[in-house]
Amino acid sequence: MEQKTGPVHKGVYILPNLFTTASLFSGFLGLLWAASGEYEACAMAILFSALMDGLDGKVARLTNTASEFGVQYDSLCDLVAFGVAPAFLVWNWQLKQFGRLGIAVAFLLAVCGALRLARFNISTAVTSKKFFTGLPIPAAGCTLAAMVFFQPYVPEQLMHAFPAFTLGVTFVLSFLMVSRVRYASFKEYGLIKAHPFSSMVTAILLFVLVSSEPKLLGFMVFAGYLISGPVYTFIILPRRSHKLLRSLA
């Protein structure tokens, strides 16, 4: 999940790249399922790709097998799994009725994802590990995938507006990927590090809550992350900067 840190070697390591290949294969299956109208299967494939994408970076760091080849291969696979597959899914699912506008917005998602990955690859050495600049492409793809499962919860009287809502969300996701909005990376939190007992309790409660209604609350989690970036960048960060300037005055 865009986590390429640590020493980078020039060789090719099999284990982490197998996870990356699994992510690519799942994205490819998602394209096939979207073409045949199996939208929930496609959405599940995109979410599974995100799991494999997260594991490949973890495995590479834990086994000290990060490589420049792996970094570039991972980006190419991410473009397919979280750029092309979600774009094709959302067009075939909701945007097809908008004609050329739907095609343009779906393509915008894919091209902004490619630009996001290219910018990330050339800026990893100078950006903070705590935050991503712009919405990560896996988060964008997974948000659209979660929308597929969320659709049955939309009230019937609002269903007529759902395609337009999907069009708007797709456009916003595209813009956020290439924006300067900061999103938490959670890289320094670490699942294998020691944390306060309260953190474990919070994680368990969150897991139980999402497990109770995964299709509804899963989308809410992604929507919350989506909103967190603008809230932090335009509300919290300016206030912190203002307080810092006042303390230095």
C-alpha cells in the first residue's frame, strides 16, 4: 500500500513479488467480473487486491527483501488493481448512462491514479512518513468498491440520484489523488509494535463494529478516511501552525 521504505536492493525477490502478483491477478479478475456484470465480485476482488498490496510491503520490510524492481512492479500492479479496474467497474456499473461524460470521469480516475503513483515514486525520499500527499490510489479504488456493497442501503426514494452521486464521488476521488491534501499513512503506528492497552481495546471494538455490518460500515470507514484529509489539511493544520507562530512570537 505505497509503503516503500528501507534499503532497496537491485535483485528480484520472489516472496514479496508473489503478493504483488496476487494483487495484480485479483485486479485482472475484477475486470473480467465487471465486464460480465458481476459487480460485487469485482468489488471484492479490488478489496482483496488491497490486502495483497498491503502484505507485499510488510513482507519485503520484515524479510529485508525490498528492491527497486519490486517498487516499480508494485506501482504498475497498483495502477491496474486500483486505477483501471475501479474505473471500468464504476463506468459499467453506474456511469455508462452518462455517455461521454461517464467515460471521461472514469478515465479521469485512471489517469489521476497513474499521476499519483508517478509522483509518489519520485518523492518518497523527501516526503514525511506520517502522511501521504494526495489520496493513496488503493484508498480511492477501495472506496468505489465499498460503494457497490453500500448501494442496497440507499433508500429507494434516493436511488434515482445515486448514479449522479457516484459520478461526483468518482470525480472527487480523482481530484484528491493529485491534490496536495495530506492523508495519514499509519506507517509509524505499526501492528507489531507495543501500544497502550487502550489501543488494543479500541482496535477490537472497531473490528467488532465493522464485522456486524461490513457492507454498510466498511463504506463508512473509507468515507471517513476520505474526509479526514481535507479536515486535517484545511482545519487542523492551519490551527496548529497559528498556535506555533503565536508561541514563537
